[in-house]
Amino acid sequence: MDMAVLDFLAGNSDRHHYDSFEKLTNSSFLMHLDNGKAFLRSQIDELACFYPITQCCLLRASTYGLLRHFDGGPVTLGQTLKTSLQTDALRPVLADKHFSAVDRRVRMILAIMDECVRVKGNSTLVLIADDF
């Protein structure tokens, strides 16, 4: 679920989920492939990235807590991201409109999860413990 949150926040609509990789044995593992389309269009929220969470109404409690902290705290996630990228050798990495988009998407995620809690009637049915 955290991967879906990350993809939604970054507007990354090209991740290929659930590909598997085998290396000369029957043991295989899941891989999340990314083709680098994140932060392409700040004005469009790629809701398809977030469908796994809206369909299941599940999110790790710690992820929800971090999003809530950045939404209600003194510094937003977009501001934190901007500050962290200011010293990057390739700056500017993102335009200001992308930081605003991240903050808008944080509010969207929280609204969706709050609706899930309201519908299910209990936050423990929506917010799963990190030690599952």
C-alpha cells in the first residue's frame, strides 16, 4: 500500500506492479518496475495509482500518521521535499507547482482514508499496524 501512496504523491502512473523475476531457480520474487514518469504533470492527479488503497480501504497506521503530520504540521510534505532538493547538484529538480501538487495529494489521501474510517465505523479496520 505504501508504494501506491508514493506513486500517487509523485503522480507516477507508469509503475508496473507484480512483475516477477526468476534467476535460474524456481524461487521468484516480486519487483516494482518504474520507468521514470513521476512528477510529469502537476495539474493531473493520477487516481489510478491510488486505486489499491481506495478499493481495499487499508493503509499502514504509521503512513497515515506521517501524512497527517505533514498536513497539520508547521511544514508540509511539499515544503520538506523542496528543502531537501535545494542542495541537489542538479537543482532545480522540480518546479514549485510539483510541491503544491504533493500537498494537494496528501489532503486527497487523508480525505479518502477518513471516509474509509467513517464507512467502516472503526479505524482499526482501516489503519493496519506496522507489525502485521
